[in-house]
Amino acid sequence: MKHIQFKKVKKEDIKAYWKARKERRQAILEKRRNSAFAQKMKPVYKVMNQFSLVFHVLYACVLNLTIEAISRHSLFKAWEYMTNSPRTFLFNSYLIFITFLLVYLVKRRVFTRILLSVFWLGLGITNGYMLLIRVTPFNAQDLKVMGDGLTLFNKYFTGFEGAMLAVGIVTVVVWLISMWKRGGQYTGKMHRIPALIVIAISFGTVGLLTNLAIDNRIVSNYFGNIAFAYEDYGFPYCFSASVFNTGIAEPNSYSKETMDKISNNGQITQAKTEKKEMPNILFIQLESFFDPYEVEFFKTSSDPIPNFRKLSEEYSSGYFKVPSVGAGTANTEFEVLTGMSMRYFGPGEYPYKTVLKKTEAESAATALKKFGYGTHALHNNGGNFYSRADVFNNIGFDSYTSKEFMNILQYTENGWAKDSVLTQHIKNAMDSTEQQDFVFGITVQGHGDYPEEKLLENPRIRVTGIEDEGRTNAWEYYVNQLYETDQFVGDLIQMLKERKEPTVLVLYGDHLPTMGLKVKDLKGRYLYNTNYVIWDNIGLPKKDENIAAYQSMADVFDRLNIHSGTVFNYHQKRRKTKNYLADLELLQYDMLYGDQYVYGGKDKNPVEAGYMQMGVLDVTLTDIVLQLESTYSLYGTNFTKNSKVYVNKEKQDATFLNNTRIDLKDTKLKNGDKIKVCQVGSSERIFRESIEYTYMDGKLLTPEQVKVKEIGTNTNE
């Protein structure tokens, strides 16, 4: 065998190589410095370096104004914001300014300035576009659910817009590369250590300046309406707050002794009731639902919510105080289900996207499971949206039926599923258990954006009193969707009556619609109020009062003589007492971020996750028919548009026809192939699988039938 001999490399050769490499690099840099572009820009670079700090201050202000103009879709509105709120504007400009101090750490200062400019403008353009297609501005939480957002790409972009976006991104990247190659390096002596100290001090002052700005009401650390907050406090601050200010900061008085006192040595974690017969409890959160008669500047040809209004006259009702305006569905949902207040979280935060996505926590579901309730969540929108599939699992639901499990036939003109589909699925959820049930439903039909072009040719309800035609069309569209949601309410109550089971149903709106409503437009003169009503068939006395979302579940439990759930028990015992809200913040911190002293330690947290199933109905296959060569028809039950067929674990090209038939194309089956149907959500996430069938001689065999066949074959042998 021939041996390979390696030549010994001399130390001098290595030194010569690196010296030559260094000389080549210096030659390239020298060539760039002497290029026509570099020579032309040399005087400019010199001035920029001499007065760089002044330049950065002015440039930060210009960049801030540009970002606000893009975000507000108007230079005039941005100018008005700058002149009316100069301190807020300068505070945001300072946040941009300190990022440009990073240029003093590198020689390629011009390129670094360009890179930072692209970064800030990219954020501003993204925010401006998002506000064109939705009501919620761009925030850090969007980056955490980017995968889910990409599944909605076709909803937000046309093919042409998508192509233009791709071209724009490629153009910017190519331009950045060309600017890198063109040079523009700083040729003076570098002072990186002093620069690093100054940068560290500057970034360190941000916290102090922010607290000072909050104390002087220049900005706020609570966003009741995230869209309004971005307008009032500026994009740089609000976006930065969504990045760095999340969760609940540890309160100064947090300790085991304090928590023992608040929890009465763990007593508020106990569950008890004197009620012998437990009723079904349903909470239905109605998207953008409120009484349009509250608006003073228009009238409708007929009542958009006749069922809800009649219920309000006969049963307990009132205003429902929610944590946000125009958006924030998941945060109202969070307050209702957990009893926790959004006030103590970071500005603009969605706990569904942060802490609850990875943390087990108590909820109404865990509280009622202590009394044997079956617990179900339903929503006629995607299961991954707002991370609900993970969150509902972490807060103790037995099942979650999302739109992937619904055969939705009717959609609104702007693409949202109509709410009528929910009635049957609520019934299915309640039928899936023998005991009493807790059902939490979320509707979507009333979701914005509300089109200003006339989409409804012959609307059932007409709007008058608004001079602007576009606003008239938007309100007309909204109230007609509201009417259909109200019809769903009527159908739901009829279904519950027919069941003849003790039942309590709570209906409420999650926030006002995204219509730019102002305090002066509403009779109640308050933007955080929607409406609620509590229907029942167990004789609860009518009790009209206004309630807050985070207190609503505890209030209903109290009316039913149910005392379960740590936070709900806390509300029932401590409401209207000294330090009620301060101690609530401590309790929330302890349960979600702290040492869970209220339970006696983290190892004693009573909540267990991992048992929730998606949907309550099994998908089954009953037959397979060969239509043409390599084309099969699968027949079965409970198929939806999100039913995908897998053969030997590989997804097939399939066409959904109806809830009992799916056609397979270009699939060649042979004896022994394994076939199953999966309900698939966004990001190709498989929510639920059917049993695995075996294809044999043109038929589908269940695992049990395969075993019988194998036993019969072995016996014959």
C-alpha cells in the first residue's frame, strides 16, 4: 500500500503567507480608498467625522420623523405629533441616536450608519404596512409568531405585492453589499475603549430616562390600546418596550411571608362549594361586540342585536370593562379565564405569546375540573393563532376545537368564518362528556378591518347619519355582521334550552370595533366598555352591574356558590379591601414568575399540562374507491378543509370535497400501505390523527381487522 507523505511546513512559510495576505488586503482597501467614488465622497466623510455627534442628533430626529410619517401614513400627522408632543418626539429621537453611537466602534462608519438606517426604516415600513392591513401595530411579539404569520401571507399580500416585496428586499441587500465594497472607512486613530464606555453609559441611561419620562407622563408603561399608544408615545419607544419590557417585574415587597399573608397560608388555593347540582357554565366571547346604540352619531334602520337586547332586559347585564380598545382579543380572554389583570404586564404584551405559551397556570378550567367538569374551548379561527393550542393545554382544558375541526361553509365578505358554525360544535363538545361542562367559546365574525367600499349590495340593516360614504359603508358592514352574531346567540340559547340541563351562559364583547371611536362618540363616555349578559335556566336573580373582565369569572362563580381557583378566591375574599390591587400584582407575580409560595413551592403547583386533545370528534375512514388510475376517493366522517391524507407517513396530494369525501390524486396504493387522515394547522402542525388504516385488496382495514386477518391466516397455516 502506497503511503502518502506530507510535506513539513516551515514557520517562515506560514509567516510569509499571512504577510502576503495582509498586503493583498491592504492593496484592496487602498484601491477602494482611491476609487472615484471614494475620492468624491472624501470631503463629505471628513465633515461627517468632524461633526458626527451633531450629525447623529439631527439625523436621528429626521429618521424619527420619517418613521412616524410612514407609520401614520401622513407627513402632516407626523409633523403634528412632533410639534404637539416635542418631549415625546425628542425622547424617541434619543433612542434612535444612541444606536448610532455604535459607529465609533468600527472603521466602516458610513456603511454602519447605512445599516442602522435600514434597520430603523425597515421597522417603520413594516409597522406602516401592518397598520394598513390590520389594527395592531408591529411589535416584538409578532416576531415570536412569525411562522404563523407567514401562513396568513396570502391574506395580507396579493401576488404582485409579494413579488414587489421580494424585489425590494433583494434590492436593499444588493445595495448594502455595494456600499460595503465602496469603502468609506474612517482613517483616523480609533478610540474604541473610550467609545465603548460612552456607549455603555448612554445605553445605561435609557432606563433612568424612561422612568423619568413615565413619571412626567411623556410616555406610559401601560398600553390600554396598543394602536393609540404607538400614536401617542412614538414607534421607537413602543416597539422597544415590546422587546424589553415583558412579564411582571418582581414587586419590592415580594417574600414568602408576604405571600403567606395574602394567601391566608394557602387557604385561597382550596376548592369548595355548597351547591349539590352543578350547572353547565358557558362563557362566549363575542368578537368586537357591543351595543351600537351606544354610538351617538348614527342610526340604524332596525336593531342589530335584538336577541342580546331582549336578554339584557330579562337577565343580569351591564357594561363589561375590558383591557384594550379596538384590538387585544387574547388579552380580554386572558383576563376572563385567569382572573389576572393585564395592568401589571409589559406595555402591549400578550401573555398568550409569552409566559402562558410555556408555563402551566391556573384558570377557570382547572378550577372547575376540581368539581368534575369537562372543560372545552372552541374558536372558529386557526388553532395556532395567539398560540392557543399551546396555551389552552397549559391552562388545563380537556379539548380545544379550532377551525381545523370545523366544516365551515359560510365566510364574511372579508374572509372571516361566520359564527353560526359554532352552535353545533358547542353541542358536540358538551355531548362528548357525561358530566357537566365548562365551555369557553371565541367568535370571529365581527373581526375588522371593516371595508369602506360597499360590499353589501342589499344590507339587512342600513346606517344613516354619517356624511362620509366610506365610514357609512364600514359601519353598515359592521352592524350587519353584528346582527348575524346576534342570530348565533339566539340559536345557541335555543340549543341550550332543548338540552334541558341546568346551565349558565355568559355573553360579552372582547373590545370595541376598530372604528376610531372617541370618548365623545359614546353615551357611556368610556372606550373600555363593551356589554355583557348572563342567561340562565336555574333562577338566578337579575343583578345589573358593571364588571371588569378580570373579575367576571370570580363574580359568576360567587353567584353559583363556587369557590375554586386561587385568583378567583382572592377576588371573592379581597375585593374592595385595602391593598387589593397591590396584593393582586404580588399574587400574579408569584404564580407566573416567582417561587409559587402560594402553593408551598414550585414542586407543588397543582396544574398539569399535556392532556388536552384537539377536537372532540374522531375522523374515520369507511371506504375507498378507485375512480381512475392513481385516483382514489376516500369516504368517511368529520372531514374538513384541513384534513390531510398521509400514506406511509408521507402527505399526499388530496382534494377535500365535503365532510365525507376526499379524493387522492397521483397516488398508487399497494397492499400493506398505511393510510391515515390528520387535521393540520398552520406551519404544518398536526393537531390530531385518525387511526392508521391498512390498504388491502381495495379495502381499508382497521388495526383490529388486521389482527383478526393475521390470526385467521396463522390458523389456516
